[in-house]
Amino acid sequence: MSAAATPKRLRRRRRNCSVTEPGEPDALNMRRPRWRARIAQGLGIVGLIVAGIVAGAKLWQPVKTVEQRVTTPIREVVKRVSPLEQLPDNAATACPAIVSLRIPGIDGPAPQGVLISGDGEVVTSAAMPADMEFDAWLDGRKLKAKLEAHDPLTGISLVKVEGEDLPSLSLADPDLAPPGAWGFTLSSPNGTGCIVEQAIVASDFATDGATQDYYLRVHGTGEPPPDGTPFLSPDGRVVALAQPSIGEGGRRDRFLPADLITVVVSRLMRTGSVSPAAFGIIAEDLSPVLAARLGADRGRGAVIVLVAKGSIAEAAGLQIGDVILSAARAPISSSSELARVLGGNDPIEMTVSRGRERNQFTFTLTPSPPPAQPARH
């Protein structure tokens, strides 16, 4: 065996005894082993996951859950009660102020009155005898009574009843109750307990076209109410008083409105009498409600609510519901201004509104008012 052949065999033996795995790179081509590549890939994936978590934490703001406790206020549920449901209570409250006036020698239903003060002032539209005492029954009690003052023009009387701290009712606001106003009438024929009847304002002097009478027409009462029976608002205030019928077969549904009653009662309490102006009228302030009912084109003035029969005013053609705008060349905004202007005996020019029309009147006043005649209101 030659020496030259030995290296060749050794080289072949090394090639056959190599421990390099099949398919793996060796030192000759400089390729890394496969396990290192897998480790590098794994570390890269982990790095991406960590980076994504960090980025997400920065981009998404933390959501805070706020618990808010809302306290709902306690509200008392109040049931609305209709006026009809309140009627028994309101009638029971008002009944003790209704007075049954027993006049000796008068047959038929006893006239009625209403206590308007705790010291015994009673207002009625029934005819009362003068210069004599009579009995007044209220809430089961019999009290002595006598006529204190009377207005022959309206038929309104003030009666004084003995007693103190008596139950009383208030007169309604000085606005004419409109047609459709609901209420009830109270009468106490026996002086103990009351007859209660629902009623409604069916019409008034303006609706009916009346020019010489100032009234409300109240319907709903089954039997004609006794003279002086009050028509009350749902809250128990006096809206009107029943008038006596005029003549045989006269209607019994006319009631004197509270605004006229207020004017008359105020004068009776202050002076003991109600004297119309020298030419025979009684006027009151023109309220917005009454102005609307009369179709007046302005909301101020003095409205005529009574014209005395046989007076200068009646002869001149003045009517119930006329609104006096000026007198003696002075503008009139209230009944008190009119009273001051009408104090003399000189001729007076007067501007009167009747609906949308204006009329001029000239009066020559007499030194004294005409004698009282039967009421026209």
C-alpha cells in the first residue's frame, strides 16, 4: 500500500462519520441551526404581543363606572274634587248663615236673609215691615230682629239680628256672573237645616235685551224660591238674591246681582239710605267683566245699574247698562268721580256709551231727587 493512498481513505472516512443531521446546514454554508430560528421567532411574537398590550392601554381610556343615587322627591298625590262633590260640604258650611224671617201676618214661605257679618247684619231682598220686631230663625235658634235700613229703589233691606259671633257669608266679587255660571241656592223655611238645589245662571239683563232692569236669571230650582233666597257660588259666596215676583203670575227666576247689592249695602251701612243722583240713577264702576258683557269699547267709566221710575234720567232715555264716559266735560273713570260731578244744579252734558255707539245727553238737574218709586233694577 502506497503512502499516497492513505489520505484519500481518511478523507472518505470523515465524510462517512460526520454527525451533521440530514437537511441541516453545516459549517461550510454558514446556516444557523433550526432551533435557534424557532427561538427567535417565538421571542418576536412575544414582543409583538407585549407591544400590542402597551399600545392598547394608551389608546383606550379607562371606563369608570359612576353610580349615582337619585332621590325622587316624595309628592303627595291630591285627588281633584269636582264642585259637585264639594257641594254637600259647602252647603253644610253655608247653611248656618241662612236666616228664616218670620213676619207676623204673612202667609206662605218665610222670607229668607243672609248674615253678612258676625254681629248680626242680615241682607235680604224681601219686603220687611218697619217699626216692629219679628223673629229670625237660624240654625235652630230663634233670635229677635228688626229692620235697620231699607232701599225702596232696589228693595234691599238690612235687618239687625241680636247676637254675637254669628256665622256669616261674603258677597261675591263685584263682577256680574256670566250665563253658564254654576252654583246652588239655599233656603231654610223652618229655620233648621237647609234646602239645597243646584242652579245655573241662564241669562242676564244684557242677554235678554232688557233696558230697564238689572238682574240675573237663575234656573234649576224646582219650586219658586222664597224671596231673599241666596244663589251661591260653588265656594259659598253670595252671587245674587231672589227678587219678589211683580204682579200676578210674575216670573220668580230673577235675582239681584251681588255687585248691585254691594253698592246698596255699603250706602245703607254708611248713611242709612240710598239716594240716587239728582236725575235718578245709581251707577257703579265698570269692571272688565261687565264691559265685556255690555260690549263696551273701553274698560273704564260708570255703568248705570238703576234708573228711578219717573226720573229725569228715565225721561231722557237713559237705560240700564249705559256707560257714562264723561259728564260736565270731565272724563269719568269711576262712579265716585260721577258723584262728585253731579253735585250741582246746573245743566250737564253727558257722553254715554251704549254698546259700540256713543250718545250725547243734556240734563237740567232739580234741587232735590225725585221721590222714591218702586224698584226698577
